[in-house]
Amino acid sequence: MSLPHAILTALLEKPSSGLELTRRFDKSIGYFWSATHQQIYRELGRLEEAGLIRALPSEVPVRGQKKEYEVLPAGGTELARWVAESQDPKPMRDPLLLRIRAAGVVGPQGLGPELRRHLELHRRQLAQYEAIEEKDFPPGRDAVEDRLRRLVLHGGIALETFWLTWLEEALAEVGDMSGPQA
Amino acid sequence: MSLPHAILTALLEKPSSGLELTRRFDKSIGYFWSATHQQIYRELGRLEEAGLIRALPSEVPVRGQKKEYEVLPAGGTELARWVAESQDPKPMRDPLLLRIRAAGVVGPQGLGPELRRHLELHRRQLAQYEAIEEKDFPPGRDAVEDRLRRLVLHGGIALETFWLTWLEEALAEVGDMSGPQA
DNA sequence: GAGGACATGTAACACGTTACATGATTCA
DNA sequence: TGAATCATGTAACGTGTTACATGTCCTC
């Protein structure tokens, strides 16, 4: 049950409409918890129903009309409860590792290009994170909120770095035996 | 669509019944693609329907009776196709990073113990991977299949190492401000 | 023959994904 | 007025999760 709490977090940072939330997910929170606009609208309805958020009463609630939400006190309480909750880490679930395992059985033909493509994609993601760090977290900003957001960003950077390192190892292992030849 | 291919891989390594597959997922393939027995039975039915696997004809197919499956040629072809397929890496989806972000908004109260607990769990997982490496991959075994399975295991080890490093950083940041005091 | 382990399966629901539908606003 | 964009929403489906149901085999 992470999506509702991701939405509560985003709305506490700034009250927003569904589409605004979607955009903010695409470029910030979505880096570690992505969601489509359909999921977000569905969940906004549930959160409102549950009394954790409410639509700002300024506008008439017509279809096609922008509808802004803000977090109610019960929503903040629920989010704080969830932050301290005990949740076991889920085992990783990665299709690429699975494909390497499968390649051990049916052969690594065709894997080389795919590994190189992933390597490039992770390089770009890492560059993007590093740009964010440089832009949003210059040395000196040290409020609690800044420190925690930087911590999260460091997680993303370290994860991408892991992928780069591992993909290099994978290419060294697989690259030369997965070319166009049989 | 990874589960069917995880099952094809497991069945190619060794024909099995549904429950045997469930056990093998719990202690091997499931480290990077977990599945419950209900998912596995459902998927075995679909794979048989699709003509990619078949039940070994030796036993009478009665409810409660063991039913072993093996991969048909079409299943091997499909798996090889999937290995070389182009699949974008999915953005990570991690509730703990999300909770840290939320803690930036509602405060990190109660996070310390949770971080320490995760740290301990990841230490154990890492130790387990290292035990597997020592037991199943002694230096010298160099068949293609061995090399690729070792590569996957190295991925798991590096990921756990990432978590340990990052959780230490997180504790340094959060540990002292999330105690029992307000 | 009763209990427990083994084994397969159903049912219901939550979450995520894709495609599409509908209405409002803006601007040429 | 027509097209583009903004904005909210429905519908259908696939996967993952949880709880439970049913049947067989072994052992005491």
C-alpha cells in the first residue's frame, strides 16, 4: 500500500490536481514510485472517500474542470504512522537478471546488444540524478527536509552506479559470445 | 510477462511438479523473481494450454495427485526469443526510499529502528548469497551455464552491498533524530 | 481410521496497465 | 468553428496476494 502514501506526501509538499500530481510523479517521486494518471485519479477518489484528503471547495466539481486536493489532518497522521511502520523489504524482482539465468539454459544469443542498451539507459539516468543533485542540493542547504531528500537521491545514484558496474561485468562475460554468429 | 519465462527456465533445468517448482522458486529463482504456488499453478495451466509445456503422461491426472511437467520444443524457442527481446528497464519501486521522502515532510520519528532492522535483514541475505557462492561456485567451474549463474549471483551480492552501504548512510542521517523522544 | 504432510486447485480482491471516452479552455 | 491542449474519468484486463477448499498418501 505505497501509492496512497506517495500521493499524501506529494500533496503535503504542495496541494495539486490529479494531472499536476501525474506530472510531478513523472519527474520526481516517480523515480522511485511511478504511477499513471488513471491510478492517481482512482486513488484520489479513495483517499477523499476515506477522509484523508479533500477537494478545495473553490471550483465547481464538473468533469473536465480542474479539481485541487489538499491533505486533511487525518491524512498527515496516517502518513506519519506509515513512515514508522514495520515493513519487510521485498525480494528484488528483476527481469534482466532472470533473462541472464534463462540464457544459461538456452544460450546468450542476442543478449549483447540488449546489455549495451541498458548500460546506456542507466548512464543517462545516473547523469540526470547527478544534475538534480548539483541543481537542487548545493552544499550548505541543511534543513532536515533537504538532508532526507538528498539521502533518497543518493540511493538512486548508488543504485544506478550498481547497475553500471554489474552491466560492465555482464558484458565482459557475455558480450563476445552473443554476437550475430550462432 | 516474466513469470511464464521463469517457469520455462526452471522446467528446462529440471522437469518438476507445481509444488516442486514452488520450492525451487523459494530457494533459487525466487531470489530475483518470486512467486506463490497459486501463481505457479495458474501459469502452468496457461503454458500447457499454449502448447509450450506438457504434463508427463506417466501418472493419472487426478486432483491431489502429483503432476510433472516438461518443456516442449515450442517452449524452448519462446524462451530463447524472450532472452534476446528488447525490454526497457523499469524504474525502481522501493517503499523504503518513499518512506524516507515522506519522513522529510512528516518527520523521521520511528524510522531508526526500522532502518536498523532492514540493515540486519540485508546482512543476512548477503551472507546467504556468499554462502551459495562458496558452495556452488568454487573456482574452476567454467562452463557457460556456470559463468552466467555466477554472474546473476554477483548481481544479488552487489545489490545487497548497495543496500548495506546506503542504510549506513541513512542511519547516520536519521538515527539520532528518530529516537523515542518527540 | 485419524492426523499430518503432500499436492493441486478455486475464489475474491488489490494493484498496475492499456485503451478509450468525455468535457472545458484556448487560440487561430 | 475547428483543432489542440488541458483535465478528469470509465472499462477491460493482467498480474500478484490472501484465504480457503479438496483430495491423496503415509504413518501411527
